[in-house]
Amino acid sequence: MVNVLPQRHGMTFKTGTVVGATLISAPSSTQNSSGKCDPQTHQAKKGNNWHFGMKAHIGAYAESGLVQTVIRAAASVNDVTQGHALLHGREREVFTDAGYHGR
């Protein structure tokens, strides 16, 4: 986990986590050595636009912005399914966008 290095230097971050996701675009013609597309690349609609690629789900410390967790997933994976895995468990507050509501 990313927070191991700061902990070695006596730094701890416990108050809050900001959770979000971003799409990582990939050309739709990208193929691996066997001639197939990566199984984790999918289409996803954001607003009125379609995107092809993957998604990075990110958890960051609210005060510093330091990233603590990154989860790579298919672009079609719903944000709410990744929410708990982005938390370190000692949060007092969690800040999310609408994609993570319901958990």
C-alpha cells in the first residue's frame, strides 16, 4: 500500500479520504499478442460521450491529496462496487461523487 513509506517516517493520515474515478482511454484497435483486446478494456458512457478503455478508482487523503489506494478496473465497472476497497478504515469523513453513493 502507498501509505507504508509515510508511516516509516512517522507520518499518519487518519481524518478523511476523497474517493473518485477517472477513465483511462485506450485505442479500440489495441490487441495483445494473441490478437484479442485486453479483457479489462470496455466501453463506458460518461455524460453523453462513450469512452473505450479502463478506469482507475482512487482513494486519497483529504488533507494532503496524497494517493493511498489505486484500483484498476474495466471502464464498465460501476464506481459504487469499488468504494470500500479505497478506504483505509480509520476515516472520520469520506468525500465522494455521485458514483459512489449508496454504500
